[in-house]
Amino acid sequence: MATPITRLAVTGSSGFIGTRLCGRAAALGIDVLPVSIRPESPSYGALERHSPHDPPQALVHLAARVHVMNESAADPLTAYRRVNLDGTLALARTAAQIGVGRFVFVSSVKVNGESTLPGQQFGPEPCEPPDDPYGRSKWEAERALRELAARTGMEVVIVRPPLVYGPGVRANFQSLVSAVRRGLPLPLALATRNRRSLVGVDNLVDLLLTCATHPAAAGQTFMASDGEDMSTAELLRRIGLAMGRPARLWSMPLSLLQLGATLVGRGGMAQRLLDNLQVDIRHTRNTLNWTPPLSVDEGLRRAVQPELHDPQAPV
């Protein structure tokens, strides 16, 4: 049974996920404190000024230096560590000092790796540090938070989502939605054998609030997804169904598609469209008695028709 909370601190509150999380929490009657991860920010100071008698019962840490497609930093790993490791740990120390009971850290499936072999899934078990600088910084932050929890007694919960989609999402998912909406022909009709896990933003928000309140979440690592994996071709067709127009797919040998994309500097994007990346949410389901409240089709409908959904409405 969930433990009711009345005060929740959130970093990244104005972002794609944070906006939905704060709206849903407010609709549940929870007082939300937006917090920056910059110590010089007034909102960070507001967190520091909380006395041990009235701190937020939980803090959900969403803010991060996200995966950058066209990296410009001379030392990407140092740039990621500055925010995702150092900033996270400074925030967590402050939270522990003022008596925040639970720290929910939104990590990434990239901690596990870039892709899975056919028939295999990533789980919440400890894993080797990834080569990707973004994933490495999140992996290091997870380790540092576990050590801090052991020293301070503050409960830490780690959530590793794959690609998150929903109203207002950008990057690759929005590119796919835009292509289907415009009726562009896409050479992905043969991309039917791969499987990708995704999570709708409303499902992720529901999971994060569960992680902030469920007694069994303390000290755990959870994978997140909608619970239904799809091939790239199926995803495009269901995006089309959600917006009421067919996805125009045509056949190109996948090896040629990968080669062509690599030659024009888009090899990474093609790999993400064609490879497998599956996560196993059985531990999440069983530990929290949690089921994704929205189906994939409803999540996609909300993503492509955001005007039809109130972000504060129950999921």
C-alpha cells in the first residue's frame, strides 16, 4: 500500500516529463516544489531552507544533461559528469541533510547498453559501466547514490526508462511522427523483426509517483516500459492509426538502409531504428504491484493528438 505524501520536490519540472509529473501530482493534492540542480538557483536555496520538521517527503530527480546527438564538448564524459554525477550527488546530499525521506532518480536504459540480442532483455541487475558517456555518467550517479543512501539512511529509488514518448516529445520520435503526418514514404517496411521497448510519458509519471510512495520501492532499481514491445514498422503503422492516416512504408533491404545512413552520417539513427532494445519490467510489476495504466495505442493517441488530453487528468 502506498504511503500518502503531501509535499514533493521535482527537478526538471518545466521539461517534457516534469511538466506532466507536476500536473499529475498537483491534481492529486500534492504540494509540488520545483527545484533546480544549480546551487546558485533560488529554487535550490528554497530546498536548502526547509527545516528537518517540514521537508518534502520525496524528491524526483529528472533534470540531466541528456544524450546529445551532435556533441560539441571537447570532453563529453566530463561535461556529462558535471551535471549527471556531480550535480545529482550535491542535490542528494542536500536532500539527505534536510530530511527528505526518499530520492527517486530517473536514470536511463543506456546504463545497461545500446541494444539487446534477439530474445534478450535488459533488467535491473547490476551491470558493467557502458562506453557511452551519457550512460556512463548515469551509471556512476547510480553507484554514488547507493553509497550515499547507505551512509545517510535516505531511501534511494532508481528508474531506468527507455525512449519516452508523449505530447511535446522531440528528437527521433517526433521526427517519425512528423514524417507519418506529412505522408512521407519511409523505407522501413522490412523493419519487422526487431523489438523496441518504449514508455509513454503518462505511464512513466504513474510509475514515478508509485516509486515516491510505495514502501517496497526503497532501495530498488526498476526498469520502465509500456509492457508491449514493437518492431519499428509496427510502431510507424500504429502512429498512423493514432492520427487517422496510414504510414507510407516501402521496402528497402535493411543492410542497404544501414549502409546508406552510415554514408550520410546517420548510422546511429538507423541503428536505433533497426536494432533490438528490450527491457524486462517483471521486477517492477511484481515489487510494486504496478501495471502500466495506458495501452500503447492510447499513449500514441495522446502523443499525436495532445489537444484531446488534459495533462492533469487521471491516467
